Amino acid sequence: MAQPSIRVVRDLHGDAVLGVQGEVDVANAPALRAAIVRAVDGRPARVVIDLGAVSFMDSSALGVLISGYKYAKGAGVPVVLGSPGPGVYRLLRTSGLVEIFEIIDPPDPSTEIRG
């Protein structure tokens, strides 16, 4: 499996923004974990994980998001999720992560995948 593309930038507000593209699964979730840890260790105002270009996530990716959240919380750095597509948002909702994370720019409910 190919590694997901993860780009980390600092924005004007001091946030570390992780732009994630492609699939995040058991084979490449460690790359996301490492990027979250590096971002948190840089002590940004917050870490924004932009999921807008993520086409697929599995349970290992959810585990990475949870462990990253816990790591960041211990460091006093908030983590938010941004722009999840309908399929990714459905996974976040089903797993209960929408109750834990602040979600920036969630999908329009009318575009959500049902089933």
C-alpha cells in the first residue's frame, strides 16, 4: 500500500494544518501517527487534520486519530478535524468520534452516504 500524502503547514493563526490525501489504513496509518506527533511537538495553537482529500479510512486510522488526540491533549494542544467527505464523516459519526473531536466544515447532510 502507498503511504498517504501528508503535508504539514503552519497557518497565520499558529495552527499546524495536516493536509491528508488518499487512503489511510492499517498499512500506512503509522505515517499519520508520526505526522500528528511531529505537529504536536511543534507546540502549535492547535492541530487541524484536514480530511477533505481522504478517500478511505479504516479502523486503524480511527485508532491513530484517538491516540493522536490523547497525545495532543496531554501536551495541551487541541486537535480538530476538518472537511471530512461524506463517507469519512459517516465513519467518524458511526464510531462516535464526532462526539470527541471538533469538526470544521462537516459535509452537508444531504450529501451524506446512507446505508
